[in-house]
Amino acid sequence: MKASSRPCRRAVVRPAAAGLSGLLLTLAMTAALAPTPASAAPSKTTVPLQSPHGGEFESPSGNISCEIDFHERGIPTQAYCQTVSPPASVTMSVTGTLKTCSGMLCIGNPALNVITLPYGSSTGVGPFRCLSSTSGVTCTTSGKGFEISRSGIYSCTSTPGAHGTLTSCTTRLVPARR
């Protein structure tokens, strides 16, 4: 998918309430979601997206940016992530079908002022879940998914385990550039 064909979304925090309570909510969310240095200790928290229909986030390194859309009018329900270095992108449908692309024509400019998803934290909306780690960002839906990093894009499967969901990412779809 070429970046120019992707719909552009506003990267703003949309408070649920207007007036003073909305302002307080916006200030609280801004403080809670402030960018975290890459060296910060992992957090085991779930970070909310900007709206009930999704939003955007980036990795602490800034190399990976993602957008999750869920039942937003005029925008396909999907998860999309891209890396700046190497330039590559992946789009995942609600059924877990992946489309990958590599090269400069495959990425766009990430939204400005998006939340930084700290290492060890997750986010998501609808059936999509994404986890940020020092090795990259892993997103899953319907037992399938992907991991994107400087090492490339990998296909993943997830299965419920005794201690939560186990995700195995083994098939490289887009290799890293040398």
C-alpha cells in the first residue's frame, strides 16, 4: 500500500467530554502519555488510543509508527505500521491478512504529536492489539499478526497459554536492507 493512498488522520487527543472536564481529561492523558526515553524500564500497562475508533502511536526510538483504525467512517478497519529505517510497511486486516511493502514509496510521514508506546506496554482497539518491545512492535488479531523492526517484518501466530497469549514470529516477510 503506497503512503499516498492511505487516508490521513488527525493526531489529536479527543476528550470524551467537553468544557472543563474535557480539558482536565486532555491534560491528564497528555501527562500520562508523554514520550518516554528508550532507556526507560518496561511498563506492563495498556495505553489508550486517541479515540474509540483507534489512533496512532510510535515506538520510543521513533523508528516505528503505527495507526489502528476500527469502524471509522471512510477508513478501512486495519492496523498499519511502518519503519523509517529500513523503509518498509505492513497492513493487517481484521482477519489477520497481511500486505507488506518495502522501499521509500511504501512509507509516509507519521502523524505529529502522537503517543509514544513505552517498551513493555500495549495498546489496541476492537480486535487489534499491539505490544511495544525493544525488539520491535508486534500487532495481532484473530490469532495472527506481525512483528516489525529494523530486522524486517515477520509473520506471527498467537495462541492462548497458561500465562497469557504466546506469540511466535518466525516467517520473515520483508528482510532488512543491508
